[in-house]
Amino acid sequence: MIEIIIGKYNYWIYITLMMIGFYAMIAKGNLIKKIIGMNIFQTAVILFYISTGKVWGGTAPILWDKAVIYDNPIPHVLMLTAIVVSVGTTAVAIAIVIRIYKEYGTMEEDAILEIERKQAEELRKGNTGQREI
Amino acid sequence: MKDDIIIRVISNLLIPFIQLYALYVLAHGDLGPGGGFQGGVIFASSIILYVLVYGIDEGRKRAHQKITDVLNSVGVMIYGGIGVVCLFFGGYYLQYGKLPLGDLKHASHLGIYGIEIGVEVTVAAVMITIFFEMAGRKSD
Amino acid sequence: MNIAEHFPALVIVIPLLFALITWLAGLINRAFCWVIALTITFLCFLMSFSILNTVMHTGRISYHMGAWEPPWGIEYAIDYLNGFVLVVVSFIAFIVTLYSRKSVGLEIDEEKSPAFYSLYMLLFTGLMGMTITGDIFNLYVFIEITSLSGYALIAIGRRRNSLMASFNYLILGTIAATFILIGIGYLYMVTGSLNMADLREKLPPLYHSRVVLTAFGFFTVGLSLKLALFPLHIWLPNAYTYAPSVVSAIMAATSTKVGAYAMLRILFTVFKVEFDLNVVPVTKILLVLSCIAIIAGSILAISQTNIKRMLAYSSVGQIGYIVLGTTMANQTAMTGSIIHILNHALMKGTLFLVAGCVVYKTGIEDISGLKGMGQKMPFSMAAFTVGALSMVGVPLTVGFISKWYLATGALKAGMWFILPIILISSLLSAIYFWRIIEGIYFAPAVSSQHSEVSTYRSLDHHNPHPVSRSRDDAPPGMLIPTLILAGLCIFFGIAAYIPVSVAEKAANMLLGGT
């Protein structure tokens, strides 16, 4: 039991971070907080990959005469790509939120849904004579 | 912030070194942490520091919109272009060994450098574009 | 240098480079963008057709990127399933690009049109890349390229509802893609390889280990969200309703199908069929979910009043058909599933393009706005009728072929309860489509001053008072692609042996044959 907690501490850290990010993405109402949660979520996965690449007694994966064991460089390379993807997604998300703020004047999801609901109500009220399905 | 003498003097001193460091990170990507993406971000951060100290209009004069618009695409085209050039010399796509730049090891090395330069140009231009788009908005 | 052997790489590189050249050309003159997009999609369609032809003659193609051998390098592996989906995706992209010029002029600001075409080509690159790659991390990269272009394309229009729809899709889509990344990490951790064919060899001794089961769970949930299988379809109705018409058409016709292809790859090529049947009863779970999707999609579509929202819910049902075929694990059902990838792309493409034509002419997206259009827009409404009959599954149309294969496959697997479900959903589709067709042909025209508030000011300056009953159809640039797709709905319903022969070989290969 103690071996599961102490021996695999990297997985516990990654799972805790991932759940914090996931909770923020789902439960928070402010759009910027959702984006921050998304960043935490993706960072947790990046940490997970890097932690699996470490080899006991290994040194940095650069050719050196005195080294025998190297770390695994592939997770690092994969995670460079994942970091770029994360940056791109955050940029697109923030651009959408800036436009949402200009159109609706607020960044809280509840207020935005309320405005949209009122708009749909007015659209429906203006057409009660034409509905014949 | 340009009235504050300490910030102005220090950033004037540091910005060229930050840009040089960006090129260093790009060139030593295979010997230490680094590479194209990281170098590009550091280069963009030097321009962002300039804008933070001197204001957006001054910063726009240093990084013209037309130049960043074109450089956005040029870097990716360098990357793709090197791959297509490898096709012309008889190899598979992105097989740098077939480039006529010396023996196999040197050609591979230089091919990877070319690609990383392309990546750095695009990443720096894109980061500067994103910053200017988001910072330049006047609140209505 | 034999260029034909480099087509697998060129079919990705050319749209990617020209996406950026489109942006640069747009800085000079905006009219170039459409021409470049059209030429490049046509070129890619020809290249993918040639690739499929080579595969049919010589078997599986394997292209090593950078001449690194797999499993150390990235490999592009094309077999029957791949080649089939490539041809479908590039053909639909070409047809929608042909259609897009006038529609984009109406629904998107003029100064954003270079950006639109650039994003469109990036979406196209991502879709082709997802289809052609043989390396699972490369699959993740292309999934993200597709998704990011999709989020930006949905938000690029003028409607402000599309922003919240795009943001919701972004949050959910990022969760799904990150789940796929976690699954890839677990598989890499345990086998050390990222190549699909190599994983197929290395995984069987590890089938009962917890890591592999968790990885499979993450893959299934992530891919189900991308392909909008029943409980995870929440993002789809809003995203397809409020996006510009061209974007709805291309995304409905291709991006969910490519997601279904990715799920087929993971379920049947990376993990063998024995895993799906014996170790984890995923086929039973997907069977239940797809049956619920088929019925729920049709029921939810009945109560909608907006055309595009109705078509979006109907898409949710049709995706249930595709997944249903994969769960029965016999060749006939799998053939039906693969052939439905082509058929649904044709049917939904037609229907969404007709909806775009109606929006272009009258600015109305509501079903009541279609009343009496049978006389005003005869060709578009004919295409709509063909698409609708095809969705219901009338013989001689393309929808009948896939339902036939699914039903025979279900009978062969001994699951007779699937037949009532297929029949009931066809009946429900008939209900909501017949309501519209009756309105089109048998009701008097409604003048546009009294009907639904127009979502878009109609750009049609030739006929400013469209109350007259004279013929006034969509411009030929928009009408001809619609009629081409509608014609193919009937053509492949009659000459079905052409795609079915490819689909049968693909199904055989997926289920473990040679």
C-alpha cells in the first residue's frame, strides 16, 4: 500500500493536477477560468509524459563519451508538439472570448446564456402567427 | 513606462542580448534544451518587452504589420519547401540526406537547421501578431 | 523521380503550403483565394483517386517519411479503408469549394475571406492527414489541426450565437483530444512504439494489463466525442446551426466521418478484433449507444423548426448507423458501415448545400420559409427531395444500400432486434422530411415580409421582392455542385457495386482477413 503511494508519486501528482484542471473547465462559470483550467489540464498530461521518460541513472540524451545510460528523448520531442498545440488552442480560445466580450458585454457563461435565451424568446414571440406545422 | 529611467535603460541594454540568446537557443537545439519553437518565443518576447516599455505605436514602427503578415507564412514555406526540395533530389519527403550539401551527416545536419530556422521565423512572427492583435484593441 | 510514388506525402504538403500562399495572395487581391482553393482541392482529389487506384492494383502502400524505417520513423500506410475515405473527403471538399464563392460573400465579412479560405485549406489538410497517417501521435497532431481550424471556422461568421457554440465545442473538443493524448501516452509507455502496425504486433500479450485497458477507455471516449456518438454529441447541434452554411456543409459531411474512420482504425487495426469481442465488451456498449443514438437523433429532429438544427440532429442519428455496423463484427455489417461513410457524406452534403442555397436566396433558415419554394426554386428543391428520400432509405437511392447491408449484417449476427430499430428510425425520418416536402410542393408561397425575421439580408439584387411566383433559383455556381451531389445520391444507389467492392475489401481487411 505504501509502495503504491510513495513509489508512484509522479502519477498521483499528474492525476491531481489533471482533476483540478478538469474541474475548473467544467464547473467554473467565467470563460477565462475555463481557459485556465484547460491549460492546467494539458500541462498535467505534459508532466505525465516527461515523467515516464526518466530512466534510473540516466543522463541527458546528448552523446557524451562518459555516459552509458541516457534518458528517453522521445517523450520530450512529443511534448514539444503538445506544448505548441496547447499554445495554439489557448490563442484561439482567447480570441473567441475577446469577440464574445465585445458582442455580449460579459464573460460569465450564465449571463450569456440568459441573453441568448431572451433573444430566442423574442424571436419566437414575434412569429406566433406564422407557425403552422 | 518610458518615463521610468531604470526600466528604459535596462531594457535598452537587454533587448539585443535577448535576441542574440534566441538565436543561440535555436543553434544549440541539438546540444541542449532548445530548438525552433523556443527560440521563436524568446525572440518575440524581446519585441513584447519593447512594446511594454515604449507603447504600441512605437512598437509597431519596429515590427511593421506587413512584415509580420508575410513572415507568418514564410517560415512554414521554408519548412515545407526544404521537404519538397528533398523530393527533387530523389529522396523521400524530408529525407535531408539527399541534399547536395556535403556528405550524408552534414546534409542531414544542415537540413535540420534549415527547418528549425523556418520554425523560428514563423513562431516569432505569430507570437508578435497575436500580441499586437490582443493588445491593440480599444475598449468600446 | 517518379512523382506518383510521392503522392501520399504531396497530398498533405500541397494543401498545407497553399493554405499559406492563399493568405499571402489574399493580401494582394482577394479574388485569388477562391481560385487557389478550388485548384488545390481538385488536384488533391485527383491525387487521392490515383492513390486508391494504386492500392486496388498492388495492395497496401507504405510511405516512409524522411526515409526512416518504421517503427522509428513516421509511416503513411494506405490500404482500402484509407484510400476510400481519402477519395470521399477530397471529393466533398472540392464540391463544397466550388459552391462556396457566393455563399461566403453573403455570410462572412469581405475582409475576412482570405482568412476563411486559408482556414478551409488547413481543415482540409488536417482531414486528409488524419486519414492517411499510420502513426498514432501523428494522428493526434492532425486531429488538433482539424479541430482548431474547425473552431475558428465556426466562429468566423457574423452571427453572435456562433461564438458561444464555438467556445463550447472548443472546451469539449480539447478534453477529447487530451484524452486521446493520454491514451497514446499509456500505449507508448507500455510498448515503446507509436506505429499502428507495430502496436498491433506488440499489444496482444498485454491485453489484460490495466494500462492497456485504461488506454483503450481513453481512446474510446475521446474519439466518441470527436465523432459525436450519442451522449457526447452535445456540441454538434449548436455548432452546425450557427456556423456559416459552407462550414456546416463541409464539417457535417467530412469531419465526423473522419472521426469514425479514426475509431475504426483504433478499434480494429491497433487492437485486434478479439480484444473488442472477448477482453472488453466494447462492441456491446457501442451497440446500445448507437441504437439509442439512432432513435434519439430522429426523435429530437422532429420537434425542430430550424432547418440546419434539424439536419444536425439527423446527423447524430446517422452516425449511430455507422457505429452500429462496426459493432456486429461480421463482414456484411462492416461493409454497410463503411459504405455509409460515403453515403452519408453525399446525403448530408446535398441537404446542407440546399439549406445554404435557401439562406442565400431568402435569408430564412426556418422550415416555414420553405413553404411554396417548389415553384420558385425547382432545382434546389428537387435536390432536397432526392436527399430526403435518400435519408429515409427509399430503394434506388444511396441510403437504401447502407440500410440493406446493415440489416442483412444484423440478421447474420443473429441480432434481429436491430431491424425494428432501423425501420422505426426510417419511419421517423420520413415524418420530419415529409412535413417539409409537403410544405415545399403543396403549400402556397409565404411572402418574405411577413415570415420569420431574416437572419441575413438577402444579397440577391436581381429580385428585390421575392414574392412573385416566377422561377428564381440559386445562382449556377451554387446550384451545380448541389445537383452533382444529388445526382451521385441516385447514381451510387443504382450502380452500388462500384463503392461496395472497395468497402467489402476494406471490411475484410479490418476484420482480420488478408
